[in-house]
Amino acid sequence: MSKPSMTYRLGDREVGRLGYGAMQLAGPGVFGPVKDEARGIQVLRDAIASGVNHIDTSDFYGPHETNRLIKKALHPYPDNLCIVTKVGARRDEKGGWLPAFSPQELTQAVEDNLRNLGLETIDVVNLRSMLDIHQPKEGSLEPQLEALIRLKERGLIHHIGLSNVTATQVADAQKLTTIACVQNMYNLANRRDDALVDTLSEQGIAYVPFFPLGGFSPLQSTLLDEVAATLQATPMQVALAWLLKRSPNILLIPGTSSPEHLQENLASATLQLSEDVMDRLNGI
């Protein structure tokens, strides 16, 4: 099993395989003011103090609220901290998710992220496909990628990643620019990307699952519960440990607004999963 200190390359950085996703710091439905500013600041600072050096965020969380909290809690940032954001969406006045896919909107989104995070350059910007809001859908992303490439040439971003995309879109994007990572939905019960995970691993490219614990409806499995009880761990810790062992290029960004839950998530890196346990979990 991977050790807690094990790292993987993300862009031009080596980051710990257990990072932190900032989405849950915003209000209900990832919309509105931060739930508890003092507690949110504590979570972020505790993450850094525990060795986390990969934070995933976006300026459409809130919107703007989460990035402003990250800046308040952590700026000036540690030299080894890799901050990854995503663009391609915006929020309406009720919190709905809408595409923001024009070159102008993408440029504005990157500039908003830079301003609210207090950065001159963002380590990685993921283009989130909004051809279908809920799942990957085939279609050209070339105009959007070209907009990000221009921003990269201006020095506003170091690396480009992709989110909510198909394997074909990844391959097409790689004809235009280097892709640092892919961020798609993937977890113990949602394994549509099995082949893509393996392909990216062969290429030395990071795969970052969003909703690693199931998302707004957490994973539910009697078998998962049974394995967790045997290991004296929580089901969610086992689900994270399964991802870490599934492939060496998987980087995790579980999110929480609770300092206690943060430590529980980080402890999943110490779980030892035998091949027999992996076989059982693979059957879910």
C-alpha cells in the first residue's frame, strides 16, 4: 500500500497523493457565504500543517467565497503548495450551474481566480467541459483550449488540465497542448473511467477523481461497511484507500468543512488493503 508520504507529479510539482478539495467550504449547494469562516480557516491551516500541498478550488464555489477564504487563511502561500482551479461554469442568482464557455468568459474566470486567490500565476487550470453539466459528453473543446493556451502564453497559468471529459477529448486536447491532469467523477461504485485511469497512468499523467466518496449522496454498501469494520476504519476511509491503491497516478481531493473529518480523511493513507480485500471491494 502507498505510504502517506507518497507523491505524484502534477504539472511540474510533486504533490502528496492526498490533497484537499475546498468545495464544501462554501454555503449549501456550494453557493453563498462560507458556512463558518473561523472553522474554514482552521481546516485549511490544519491541512497545510498536516502536510497537504495540493488544494483544489474554483472561483465558482460561492461564487468567489471559497477562494477569498483560501487567501485569507493561507496567503502568502507555502512554496510547495500547488493550487488547482477550474473554469468553464458560472452561477445564476439562485445558485444554478450554467456554462461559461466563451473565450471571454474563460479569460474573466482566470482573472477572477488570480485576484481572489492573490496569485500572479495559477499552477493548474482545469477546463471543465459544460457540453453536459452532469457528465462527460463528446464534442470539440478546441476553442476553449485555445483560449487557455493563450492565457498560458501570457504567463497567467502554468499548466492546463481537463475536467468532466471523455477519453477522446483528452486525446484531442493532447494534440493541442500538454495536459497536466484529468479530473472526472470516479469512485468505488462509479468506474466508467477505468480504462482512462490506466491510459493516463501509462503516460505519467495525474487522474484526480471528484466525488471520491460518492458526492452529495455518499457511497452506501453493506460490503464496504463489512470491510471497514474488519479494518477498524470508517467506510469512507476504506473508499479513499481503495482509490490510492487502485492506481499510482490517482490524486485525492476529499473535501470537508470539519477539522475532525479532515484528519479522518488523511488517516486513510495509512490503511493497508490486502489483495483479497481489493478483490472484494472491486465487486461492489
